Amino acid sequence: MFVLSLMCLVSGATLAGNAPHQPRRQAAIESMGGCLIIGGLCLLGAGLPLFR
């Protein structure tokens, strides 16, 4: 669960960071990156009870 969350967070940050280099599709890439970041945080939060 942690690895999947980390992969989502890193790929979302990478997409959002590289979005300004694609001016035509910047909004779509930023939205996709944001969704991946939120998804990664949700996965991390869902996995917290496993660390008891």
C-alpha cells in the first residue's frame, strides 16, 4: 500500500512539475497530476490503520 501511494505521489508531482513545458495541454496535465497526488494521499491515509 505504501509503495503504491509513493508511486502516485511521485508521478503526480512529476506531472505537475512538467506541465508548464506543455502549453497546449497544461491544464489537463496539472489536473491529472493533482488527482494522482490526492489519490496517493488517500491511499496513504487508508493504509494508516495497518501500522498499529
